[in-house]
Amino acid sequence: MQLAFLTSLYDRPGPWASVYLDTSRMDESARWRRELQARNACDELAALGGDEATVRAVYQALSDWPRPAAEAGRAVFAAHGEVVLDPPLAVRPPAPVQVYWSSLPRLGPLLDLAAQEPVCLVAYIDRTGADLELRSPIGAMPAGQVTGSKQWPMHRTATNAWSERHFQLSVENTWDENAAEIADALAEAREQTGADVIVLAGDPRERRSVYERLPAELRAMAVETEHGGRAAGARRERLDEDVEAARHAFMRRTAEAEMDRFRAARAPEGGAAAGAAAAEGVPALVEAAREHRIAELLIRPEGPDAHRQVWVGARPDQVAVRRTETQYLGDTEPVPARADDALLRSALAAGAEVLRVRPEMDDELPVGGLGALLRWPYDEQETEPATMS
């Protein structure tokens, strides 16, 4: 899961107001209910210690009207009288309002609520070419058009005469050449867009011909659907369902593969050991964060370590298990923070990815609920040779 859009939250110090709001109900009383939610949230924020300017900025953001009809919820992050980020939520929050006042932005809930849609490249294929469409979390947009260089002949006949069989062979060759051109265009579009999934829509013969001509690495990420088509007026409602199914299958495969990597890389007894390319548990992860070595952070919010207290300074790599570890904090006034929020800050600052480990994936790993794949493994500590007297 890429959360790079959150890095702007770390350009300024805290404390931070973090509010999650359910905006999914849209009826005649929605505006009145939103106003009431905003007031209640800000009363709670003030009771937690929020300063007047920040509380006022949060209220203005939460009471903003109108809101998009399809919005499931929203998150508001504010500090020092300014709303820094106000992203929509793809999933309805579990409670109508969740309010936090803390030294770091409370980002953990976003792992379940933020949009996680992989980018999908859809190809609407027929015998003459294809229309390409890119679907991302921000919507759908055209991604190009392919017109096969062979436009004649296109239709086969049912006779057995030699001339007709020769004609049919020409049709086969035309289909094959156009399918190869579409496959080449898809490969180029995928390289340019970084799409995670390819969906081929159209008549069975044409889309199968394109699929078979894709490079092996693209065939592994491509699926075919019988719904939708290139013709004007083609119904695409079921296609949307197939695209979503392909996205979810991709996320499931990716998460399972990452967990397999973690199992293979972790130290036998957890924590960190020489040669291990993974770490788990707060002490080992704090050390990795200080050294900018987290490549992918794994978080199981249900685990006990997620809400364990650590100490942080102003920079993402200033984190320690105990306040007395001033040599690591580099800050004369460190503040307490949740372990998951502190490690998320360090991971995002280092350009790492984040994986939300769901119970169905593994209800025990990582131990304590926090783990990481590392940029390079732990090495044996060097020991200084004894001096000769």
C-alpha cells in the first residue's frame, strides 16, 4: 500500500488533531447531522487538549457543505490552526466520529479506510483494434487507441472452395497481426502507466489472441472478461464488477506473496538476527527505523505492539524505546507516541511501502503486530581484536 501522499503531514511539528468522520448517509437530514457531528468532534478535541485555533480549523473542515454523494467518510489532519490534509475515505469508518489529539498524526485507521485500489488497464478489443482505459483511485481516463494496420479482410466464410479457404487464411493472418499490435501497445501502455492489473474485454477469439501474444510477465497480471466490449452502446455494468474482482485478487496475491517473503526472511526467534532480512517487535523495528532500513512495514493493528508507547523527536529517524535513550533521539524534548504511528512516519519518510496484515492472512505474524522487510539484512557485529601487550 502506497501512502506517499501523507508525507506532507511530517513537514511540521505536532501536536496533531486527527478526526475520522462517517459521511456515508446522504438524506434530507445529512447537513444537520454533519453539523452536529462537527460540534461533538470539536468538543471532544478541545477536551483532549486541542488548541482553539486548531479546533476551529477542524470545525470548519468538518462542517463544510456540500460533500460528494458517493463519499464513505473523510479524515481531517490539522496542527497549529491549519488543516494540512483532508482526504476522502473509501470505506465507511466503524464509528460515526473518531477523534485523536497526539504528538503524531493518527494514521493507523487509514490502513483500513483509505483507497487501496490497484491501477487497472482495461482494453476494449475487437478485430480491428482496441481502446485502452486506465482506472485508478482518482477515476477512469482514456489511455490510447490501437488501430490494427491490417483492416482487410476481416470476415470469414463458410464454404470449402480452395479460394475461400485461402481467403479464410488471410482473415486468420489479419486477426493475428492485429492481435500482436494490440499486445505490443498494451505492453507499452503498462510500462508508461505502471498498471498493476490488465483486463481484456471483447469477443472471446480476439481477446484470447491478444492474451496469448502478451509477454509472459503481462500474461501473469492479465485477466479476460466476457462483459463489456468496444462497440458503441455496449453494456459495461458487469465489466465494473470484473475489474473490481481482478483488483481484489491482485491485492490478495500481493499480500500473500509479501507474507511469504516475510516468513522466509524473519529470524527464527523473532526480533532481528545476523543475516535476517526481516525484523519484528518494537525494539528491532525502532533500530531499523533509526537506520533508514525499513523497505516494507507490516502492521497488524490487532496486535499488542501497535499501541505500545515509544519516544520520538522532530525527525522521522529520531525514535527510541525509552525516553532516556537521548543518544538516539537527538532531541532535548522528546514526546511519547504510539509505536505504529512512529514507525509509519519513519517508513513513509524512507519511501517504504506499508502492508496491512489482515487476520485471514495470518493471525499470529508479525509477532506483536509489527514487522518489516529490511533494505539489507542484519550483519554479525564486528568485534575489535584484542590488543597484545
